Amino acid sequence: MKKQILLGLAICLSHLLSAQSLNINGTLVIENASSEGARIVILRNNIELERKEISKRGRFDLKLGTGADYRLSFEKDGYITKIVNINTDVPDEIIQTNPDFPPVKLIVTLLPQVEGVDISIFEQAIANLSYNYELDDFTFDKEYAEKIKGRIAKTEQEIRKALAQRGSEALAREQLFTDLCTKGENAFNRKQWQDAIANWQKALEIKPDKKELEEKIAIAQKENEREQAEKSIAAQNARTYKMLITSGDSLFALKDYTAAKEKFTMAKDLPVADKYPLQKIAEIDAIITKAESDKQKQEEAARRQQEERQKAELMSRYNQIIAEADAAFKTESYAIARTHYTEADQLNTGETYPKNRIKEIDNILNSAKYQQRLAEFNHNKELAENALAEKNYAGAKVYYEKAASILPIDKEEIQKKIAEVNKLIEAEQLALRNKEYQEQIQKADKAYKEKSYAIAKFYYQKALEIKKDDKYAKEKLNEVEKQINARTEKTVEL
């Protein structure tokens, strides 16, 4: 018996890997038993892709597409599952230049499940395979294998020791249990519910504590009950059919055709060989079709009325836009006027007025007189922008106002620029006031410190002329006046 995991990687000389897949082949070894009934469950990106049954010889051959995470679970009922993780991400340049990789050969041994042995190590992968860029090949993660191989070896040693202690009789019972479970699974998959139940119940006699078998038996019993129930459905269908036909006829007599058709349709869908529902459905469809035709005529009349209303609304909108365009034209706001005339023309009313106005505007804009005014406008606007760049705010304001007086184009932009210049002028004036205020305060504070109270009073008053509500200047002025009022006449002998 092997002392460690029989998991190997063999490099074959034949190129079985295409540009889109990695070939994984090998042998599944079942300890002291046949591999019949074993399987490989393949997950791709955590989604089950396939359950592949293993032959008696235990050979398997898989092709895994590139660019995905695969999880291969080697399973057999009664045996410990082993998991191998494979990542098939390969750089595009490698696939384009060297898409062929040697196949990977796996030899996996499954040991029987033994009670009393901790097999939690097998809940994780026993090996991780991925592409190694430096080697330009798929390799196993050696660091990961070194990390877990000790626990795996110890666990398998405990399993083999336990198996040896149980003896051949226990092993036979274990094998019988496994075979019964497998037979039960096979019968269940063939929907032979009674056979599945019988095999699983025999397996429970060997291992009464297997709750999962009780659950499977319960599922098989439910499936058996469902199958029996289906056999009674035919009789129920006949009763339901008769009830639906009776109800459909009653509703038809009441001219509730929609509800009647629903009943006849339900009856038609039942597995009962009778053409009556189809005949009644055709009769109802003819009645409904005529009613819909009458309804369409009424709707057509309503549609024409709606079109008239929409046309009236369109003309109202057209007249409103034309009024706005004419107003802009009168004030020489040709760009705005042209936009409105274009908008009116796009309403497709059939009126030629907007097109004529657009031509007239284009003639004006292309005329020498207008071009001269436009050049003068642009010249003053440029002078304004240069003055603004040089922080000559007063000059900028003059040129912007002159440009606005020449042509009304860019009116909003120029008004914004004038407002911006006014703010800059105000800020400049405020800065000058603050500077002058600080100069007066500095002079006042210096005089106050030198006890020249009359001079200090003068400069604090000057500061208040600049900022009449300044708290600091007021407080210092009060202090100065107190000092001045506190002075008394003194006699000095020399």
C-alpha cells in the first residue's frame, strides 16, 4: 500500500492540448476496490459543469478550457473525496505564440471513509495547478503541497490503521454498504423508486446512523407518491374538462366572450381528444374580430380628431416661436432670431416664412455694412478683454459697453463680463479703502502708544470716515477721549 498521495505530473511527448484547452488525464485508484461507481465532479468558476463517471479501469481524460478556475472532485460513495484546483489562465501572447502544452497526468487514490478519523484536511484541495510564466508550463504549487502533505500523510496513516483493525469482515460490510448505496443511486437515477428505497433501507441496516440515507429514502418515497398521483391526473383531467366546457358554454351564452375563451382554452390545453373547444374558440375569435373592427373605426375617427388638435397646437407653437424670432430680428439679435426661425421651420408646418427670414438674416450677416459693424464690435470686445487681462477694469468696462452698443450679439456674455468687471472694480476700491484704513489705524496706534492723544484721536476719526462702523476704531477713539478728558492742569517748578 502506498504511504502518501499518489498524485503525479507526467509530461507526455504527444501534443494533446489545443489553443483553447488543457488535457488532464490519469487514473483514479480506489483502495482495495474497483473504481466502478466513481465519478469526477467538474466545477468551472464555482458552477457545476459536468459529472463524469469513471470506468472500471479508473482511467479518465479531461479537456479544460483556458481562462477559468476549475475544481475537480474525485468521488465514490463510501470513500473520501479528494479535490484538485486548476487555474487555466494563460497570457494571450503565450496562446498566440506557443499554445501547445504537455498534458497533465494525475494518479489519485481514494481511501474508504472510516469513523473516528478526522478527515477535515480533505475538505480543501490536495493540490493546486496553474500556469507558471517563468517555466512556460503548468506546474503544481510546491509551497502549498509542502504545507498540507504532513497532515494528509498522517490522516491516511490513521485511516489505514483503522481499516486494518476492522478486519476483512468490516471492510466487506463497508463495501456492501457502498454497493447498496450505489445501487440505490442508480435505481433513483432510473426513477425506479421502490428499488432505490429497498437498497437504501438495506444499507441503513448496516449503518443505521446515516441520516442522509433517510433523507434520500424520504425523497424517493415522495417521488413514488408523485408518480402514483400523476396516474390519477387523467381522471381528474376528464372531470376538469367537463366543468370547463360547461362554464365556457354558460359564459358564451352571457356574451362574456373573453372569459368564455379563457375556459375553452383551458379545456383545449388538457389532454382530452375533443375538437369542441377549438371550434368554440374560433367562433369567439370571429365575434371578437368583428367587434375590434368596429372599435378600430371608432378609434380612427378619434385619431383624426386628435390629429386636428395636434395640428392646432403645432400652429400655436409655431406662431409663438415666430413672434419670438420677429422680436429678436427687430432688435438685430440675428443669431437668436435665426435660431428661432430654424426651430419654427423644423416644425414642418409647410410655411415658407421661416426659410425666407433665414435667407434675409444670412444676407444681412454677409453684407459689407454688417461686417464693418461686426469688425468694430469684435475690435472693442478684444480691447475690453486685453484691458481686463491687464487689470485695467475701468477701461475694460468702457470697451465692453461700447461693444454692446454696436451690436446686440453675445449680449448675455457681455453683460456677464460687465458684471464681472464691476465686481473687480468694487474689489479694487475695497482693497484701496482697506489699505487707507490700515494706514490711518497704524498712525493712530503709534500716536496712542506715544501718548499723543490728540493726534491719535485725529487718525482714529480718519479711520472711521473710511469705515464708519469699525468696532476697533470706535473702541480706541473712546479710550483716547477718556485719556484726553482725564488730563488736569499741573504746576511745574523749574
